[in-house]
Amino acid sequence: MGATFGAFRTLLLFTDLNRRLEQLAVSVSLEYRVAERITLVGAAGAMIAGNLGNAPTQPGGVASLALSFLVLEQGTYTPFLQFSGSIAVSAMRAADLNYVAIDFRGGLAAGWTLFERFTPYAVVRAFGGPVFYGSAIGTDAYHVQLGAGFVVGLPLGLDLSAEIIPLGEQRVTAGLGISF
């Protein structure tokens, strides 16, 4: 189980207009290990503040379902490789218009666990899906993310995590998780 705070920024392309989207969000997640290498994650949260173009956004919601698969376990000279796929839906209002985005995302993370507690990784993701804003239908300008993150295992089953995505759709997240 976990809680995450994040901020993201991207450019949305519509037929007659382009809009920069900047948003803060919080979410909670529940993770279930289906098998030794397969994990299912459900998350829900709130879009709490931001801007779409020049209009401030009103609070909204977000929900996602993700599945990850450990493709390659970490070896002496090889990193772990993990594939993930997800679907997410977010909704809010800006400038008295409804905003709804549907996102399909696939990613690959590679990294090492060091000292049995610190796991740095690199990540690349590709995504797409429609964005509905009022009567306009658009999409993200970038369709990719490239960045890095880490997880630190703490006593009592706690984990701290952070991720910085400077290329493509930009994102910064920090989270706290607990295993039981």
C-alpha cells in the first residue's frame, strides 16, 4: 500500500489550439503480487491544483490500473528489467469546461538493488490516449517519458520512493509505501 505526491507538465495538442498542462496530484495505491514476477496495482487520487493554458484547474480525480512483469532478475553483472503497462483516467474542470484524459502506458525500467536496500533505476515509457476538453479532442505532444528514480527499503516494511522525469512529459513524484 502506498501514497504518492506528484507534479507533471506537458503540452496538449488540439485541432485549433495547444495548451500547456501543469498539475499537482496525490494518490493512494494498493499492490498485489499475483505471482513471483507479476504485480497488479490499483490507484486512485485527486488532481489538486494546476493550470491548463491560462486557466486554473479545479480539483478533480484520477484512477489507474497497472500490471508489471519482472522480465529479468538482477544478476551479478546484469540489471533487473521490469515491463509495466497501465490504463488511467483523469477528470477535472478548467475555464468552466470539462477535461477528461484516458491514458494507455507501457514502460521498461532497469536498475540494481545495492546494499539490499537502495534500488536506483532508469525508466522509459511510451503512452497515448485521447484528451477531451470541452468539445475539443486532443492528445499529448510527447508520448514518451525518460528519467530515473529510486526506492529505499526501510525497517518495518516501509519504502521511500522518488522519480524525476525530465524528458518528454515531465514528472516529479515522491512516495511512501508499507508492505504487510
